Amino acid sequence: MKNTYKAVEVSAPGVLRVVERQVSEPGAGQVRIRVEACGTCHTDAATVTGVYPGLTLPRVPGHEVVGRIESLGNGVSKWKIGQRVGVGLVAGEDGVCEPCRRGDIVNCQNPVVLGVTADGGYAEVMIVEARAIASVPDELASSEAAPLLCAGITTYNALRNAGLRGGDLVAVQGVGGLGHLGIQFARHMGFCTVAIGRGREKEKLAKDLGAHVYIDTAVEDAAAVLQRMGGARAILATATNGAAMGPLVSGLSARGKLIVVGVPQDPIQLNAFPLVFGGRSIYGSLTGTPIDGEDTLAFSVLENIRPMIETVPLDQAADAYGRMMQGKARFRMVLVTKDGVARSAKQPA
């Protein structure tokens, strides 16, 4: 085995470069993963642009990672060499802050953040905390599983933890990287699913993904249409447009919830009247735990839910990142290493 590996690091704000690094051994409680696939995500921009609080460069981005364990640190007993695993954004917790002590490790005040406080998956090799990894089912290709560990778990958890019932009217704002998965999850969870997008050209895709109804905001007021349908019990806001999110509160039913999972740069402006009169609410939802990741992957296998992806070689990471940031990806860009390509070639068609 080579004692070096290829990685794509942010050497300075806005600069992604391919480098060779020395392979190191995992510490106690860690594993070393031979990466097969890593999705690109808008959250990577906080690393690439250097704006994430406390970030130190150089740093390898990437937090939608799937690969195989090739080395175990001391004290790791659950996992085996050769096992295929994945890891997402929150890749460890301190265990002592108040959220952790209350069992809310996703909101740890001092987390290990993959691609921010620890090197991520834009690389052939990665070391990660063993407590942060999830088992990947055989039914999923590595390139399919990778986006499910961030975009997938984010939308899946937001919907399944919203207190909804089968048959409830649920809308998904945006038919993009997050939204195209949110629509699939909502439909397969048994909700009356409404997709909200801009432009009639997105209607067929939205309905192919499982939407019962498509609302084109270029010609219709989404909130008014939802109210005519009885009001949405929940609206999953995935498109990163604060100006478009705020008015959606008026489309909620009494006690309805606007769940924000896409993070816009512009403010979300709200009218307090529909919040107070009707007891409506707005809140955010962030990723999940490693076992939540396994649940997401298992549900995706069960219901045949898959991300729409474009794969590119690892050394073209800068181009893939650029396509994502320019909105040209359909819908998730996934970096594939030589090991990932070799494994895929061995799999039966």
C-alpha cells in the first residue's frame, strides 16, 4: 500500500488544490477510511471561502463520505476492516456540554465538524471518529449513499420528527439538491405531497419524484394555493431564498410548521399575524446522528429512494464545486476516487 494519498485541500480562501499527503494511523477510538465517494454540498462553501468560525487552513472539505475501513485505532470493537461505512457533517461530540448531557449530540457546542475542524472526504483517505460512522447497505452504490448522509438525512429527519401523520398535506419548497430528496421522502412517508418551484419546466420532474401537486410560483401565490387546499401541516423549506420562505407561513394550517433546512444568505422576513393567529411556527432542522444516517439509508433502500447525481473524478473537485455553487448541478455532485471507480466496476450490473 502506498504511504501517500491524494487529497484536495483549501490552501487559501477560494483556492482548492490537489496535494499528496502522508498516510497516518488512526488514534484511539478512530478509524481510517479508504474513500470511495464524497458528495459536494453548499455547506462546503464555508470551508472553501474560509468564513466558518474557527476554521484553520489548509483544510480538506467534504462531509458526505462513503468508503471502506482499512485501519482500526485502539479501542474500536464494533467495526471491521473492509466494512463499508459513511460519515456526515457532525462527526463527533464533546460529550460534556449541556446539549450532549441532555442527549442532543447534534447540537453539541464543541462538535467535530467534518471538513471544518477535521479533514473531510475530498480525499482518497480520511481518519474519522469511530462513533461518527454509519453502516452502508449493500443495495446502495457508494456514490448514491454519499449524498444521503447529508442532504438525505437532513430532509428525512426534518419530516419524520415533525409530528406528522399519514395523509397530512406537506409541501416542499424547492426542487433542487435538498428538495428532490424531500419530495421523495414526503411521498413515501404517506403525505399528500406538494412541490413548490419556479417555472413550469420543473413540474414533470416534481411529479416524477412523487409530488401529487406542483405549484409554479412564477404564476401562482403558493400560500394562497395551499390555503385553498386546506393549509399545509408542514412546509419543508429547502431552496436557499429567504425572501421566498417568509410568505409561506401564510400557507400553513393552524398549528402548521415551516421547517427550514436550506440556509439562505438573505434574511427571512415574517409577518407575525399568521404566527400568532393560528399558532403556526417556524424552526430549523440540522442533520442527525450516525444511527439517524443508518435509518435514512435503510428507508431509502426500502422505498427505492435515490439522489439524482453527477459523478466526477476526485482531482476535478474544483470544477464540481464550481458547478454546484453556480446552480448547474443536477442535483448532487459526487466526487469518486479511483477506489470507488474500481469497486463500481466489480459490482454486477
